[in-house]
Amino acid sequence: MGCCSSASSAAQSSKREWKPLEDRSCTDIPWLLLFILFCIGMGFICGFSVATGAAARLVSGYDSYGNICGQKNAKLEAIPNSGMDHTHRKYVFFLDPCNLDLINRKIKSVALCVAACPRQELKTLSDVQKFAEINGSALCSYDLKPSEYTTSSKSSVLCPKLPVPASAPIPFFHRCAPVNISCYAKFAEALITFVSDNSVLHRLISGVMTSKEIILGLCLLSLVLSMILMVIIRYISRILVWILTILVILGSLGGTGVLWWLYAKQRRSPKEAVIPEQLQIAEDNLRALLIYAISATVFTVILFLIMLVMRKRVALTIALFHVAGKVFIHLPLLVFQPFWTFFALVLFWVYWIMTLLFLGTAGSAVQNDQGFVEFRVSGPLQYMWWYHLVGLIWISEFILACQQMTVAGAVVTYYFTRDKRNLPFTPILASVNRLIRYHLGTVAKGSFIITLVKIPRMILMYIHSQLKGKENACARCVLKSCICCLWCLEKCLNYLNQNAYTATAINSTNFCTSAKDAFVILVENALRVAAINTVGDFMLFLGKVLIVCSTGLAGIMLLNYQQDYTVWVLPLIIVCLFAFLVAHCFLSIYEMVVDVLFLCFAVDTKYNDGSPGREFYMDKVLMEFVENSRKAMKEAGKGGVADARELKPMLRQR
């Protein structure tokens, strides 16, 4: 029975026309309904957290006794100092704001409602008392009058920790936050446990704050370079591979040479008459330059070897890059896809974080072991956190999948339209329209599959982080192996999902059918898939490396002028990470276009052979590649050239 159904399914698959259909049908409707119900549940969580008073507690803030700042409060049973009138006390002040409990994600300090935040540092209790008398803002506990600040024996417990750092209210959230970076450095010391010398961390954070203008400028430079590279890809795609190869070689060699030159120059520089703090900074920079130079040298050698091996496998990649350049010329709105996707993700993440904050203050008042008030949700509603976390992953993946389906639909329309003058006025908007009308269920199903793999991986990562230093070597190895396997599975499913969306854009079939059809095509073209993914993705990776190297080189030259008074290791790492993120966002669209074109090309060569009635849809450049590959196949049959087998076009099934 299974074989018969498989044969029947294969027969239906062979009869299916692989081209955009004018009469489309809705796909995976049950999954769309399930996704809508899930989103309604997300809305219920947000409404519940707001309706239980969480919004007022979040925005206005509340003290350790359950009183909301800036308003009159009702008395809570068996809780002292509750039910106070804080109409004129609009700000939350922490007696020890730098004391963080990272495990429970809260500040381990008594919170009070005050009339004003101390804008200047208060070094003694007399300064605290004077501040209360002048501003009418009592910074000690409600049980202690300002006149008793300097005389009471309880002042050391009921008053803020001295010195009281200068603080300013956070806009819209009425919390007094320290303005001195030393407090934030203490936060980082608790997070970064591998730093044994805290003075190093203070210098690193000082370097970030000192170089913030340069960091911002370099981040903007990476954005501009990414846009320029996208424009270059559109117009010189035929020689792009070789240009990128040469530029990356020169850039890696030049960057490595500059790093060794700076290391040698700084090592020879005189160190007499230098104050100890500047000498320590110079030694840190010298050590960082040596590490960077050695890493750059190793990276350059590995890059050289990889490019030497792959130099013969760029023919189809160049052809697809050339056609992809034409796609961007005809579909210029593709360049802006990262912006729309990022904007949608940011909007959702802001909503998710706000709801999470609402949930953190929702529930009923409960007295903890210290006698202070916490708000906790009891009963089945306490598991809303898990529902909310699943929503973060599923809806984020849904937004990314919508981008993939939109790009796939636009590129499929371009590829299978013989006369490009008959393209829709805006193929991107037409693809969005088809997505919303017909294929949201398919996108919801594909993103849910990724969510099912991502959640166990995140749980294992959390367990691994909680057990760090406690588990034995065997358990640590098993955990890391499971995490790695789930990560590989997620990447494979992401690639299969993207091709399934392309098949859906062509055939208007449901997710499972599209995934099966795409998988069959990919298996039949396994060698081509390997070559394209290896060479094409590597070329795009070189583009990312070029942007990172250019931004990093500019950062080295600019930050080098500040080496006497700041440590620029951390600023340079921040800039390079941001540059890679920006380059990845832009070039991932190009990578997506190449993958969609390849699947269309594989389908085209499978079901058409160029004869009358079975004309190719492909571009002339791809036709030239097919002809050259056929010639190479014939020569391989005569001369035994092994490389030509990778370029063999798929024969049409009869």
C-alpha cells in the first residue's frame, strides 16, 4: 500500500506543472487557524497583565511595601507602611541601586517613593539630610524622619548606602538610575566571571564610553558599505566573484600587515616617563594587538587554502550571481526587505518585552521573607510565562518566514515570466498579496517546525548554563552534543523550509507536499547543491568579511589615536560584530535570491530540454552554462574528466 501510494504520488509530482499558477488556492488553512488562536492567546496574556494593574506598577513604579508612586494607595492587610499617599512622590529610589541579584533578575535593595532623584553625589548622612530639607525628598526609610538621619542608630540600615551616587529619572518609567558608569561596571563584573582583575573591566568599559562617537560612526560606516556592496552586486555581478576574491585577499593581507606593523611600532615605542595607569593600558593594547595579528595570520592562511581548492567551482555560481543581479535590477524593492523585516521584528519584540514587564508586576501582593511586597501570579496563570516565551520564538520565526516567502514569490515570478516586460508593476507587493491571501498557513506551519526544534535546544542551553562547573565531563559532553545536533537539525530544516516556500510559490501546494517536491529536486541535484552552497555562500561570506575587515581597519586607524588614554579592544569587537550583523542582514537577501534561482533552474532543466514546446525559462547566461556543461559532459565521457559530472544537467523524466 505504501509503495503504491508513493508511486501514485511520484506520478502526480511528475505531471505537475512547475510554474506560477494564475488560479491559486489557500494552503494549510488549519495551521493558519491554529496560529490565529495562538495570537489570540498572546493578546489575552497582554490584556490580563494590563487589567490586573500591572501597567500602573510598571510605568509609575512601586516601593517595597506595595505602594505605587505618584498616587494614593489602598492599605494591604498585614503589611506595614502600605496604603500611603505618594501623590507628591513620583520616583522610585533604591537604597543600594548597584546591588543586583542576577539569578532572580532584580535589584536586591529596598525601594522607596521619593519626590526627586539626587542629581549630585551625596557623600555623608548630613548631605542626605540637607537634600531632604531642601528638596523635600526623603531618601531614608519612611520610619525615619529627616531630622533623625544623623542621630539615629538605625541610619546605617534605613538610609541609602554611602556615597549615594548621582542619579536621574528614566524617561517614562520614573526610576532613579545612577549616571556614573562605575555602577554599571559592577554589573558587568558579576556577569563576566572570567575577568580576574576588575581594574581591567573598568578600563574596558571606560574605553567604550570614551570612544562612543567613533563606535557610532563606524557602525554607520558598516551600514553604508553594505548598501554600496548591494549596489555593486546589481551592476557588476559577472565579475563580482573575482573582485571579492581579490579584495578579500588584499584586505586580509593588508589587515594582517597593518596589525603586525602596529604591534612592532608600539613595542618599540619608549615607555619612560609614563604614568603607571597609562603603562598598563599600553601593555593591554600591545597584548591585544599580538592576539589580533596572530589570529589574522591564521585566518589569512586558511582563507588562502580554501580559495585555492574552490577556484574551479565558480562557473554556475557566476551565472547565478549574474542572474541574481538582474533580479535586483528588475526588483529594486528587494534591497529594502531587511528594513521591513527588522522593523516588524522590532515592533513585535517591543510588544513582547512590554508584555513581559507587565507580567513581572502582575498578580496579587505577597509578603516575602524580608517582609517586603512582591507581586506573584498563582494558579494555572503562572504558566503564562512559558506560553509567552513560545510566542516569542514562533512569531519571530513567522516574520522571518514571511520574508522568505515574499522573496521566493517575487523571484519565482521573475524567473518563470518569459517576457520580462509582462512582470507586475511591483512583484514584491504582488508576492506579499499572494502570501496574505493564500499562504499564511504554510508559513505558520514551517515556522512552527523550527520552533519545535529551537525550544529544546534553548532548554538544554539553559540547563548547561545552570550546571556549569557542577556536572561531570560525561554529562557536559552529552549536553553539548545534543545542543550541537539540534543546531544542525535547525539549520537543515531552515534550508528545507526555504525551498519548500519556493515550491509553494511555484505550485501553490501545501507545506508537506512542497517540502517533499523540493527535497526530491535537491536530492537529484545533490552535487550541484553542494557546489552552489559551498562556493556561493562562501563568496557571500567573503563579502561579509570584506565589510568587517574594512570597518575594522578603519576602527584600528581611528582608535589608534586614543591608545594613550583608552583600551580599544572592546570598542573594536563591538564595531566588528555590528558590521558583520549588518552585512549578514543585507547579503542574506542576496543569498536567498540565489537559492531560489537555483531551485527554479533545477526544475527548469528537469522538465524542459530546450526543444520546441519545452523551451527553457532560464536566462541566456544560464543557457550558456547548460550548453557548456553538456559539452563538458561529452568530453568527460571521452576523456574521463571527473569535474564535469558535477555540471551534468538533469535529464527530463519521461
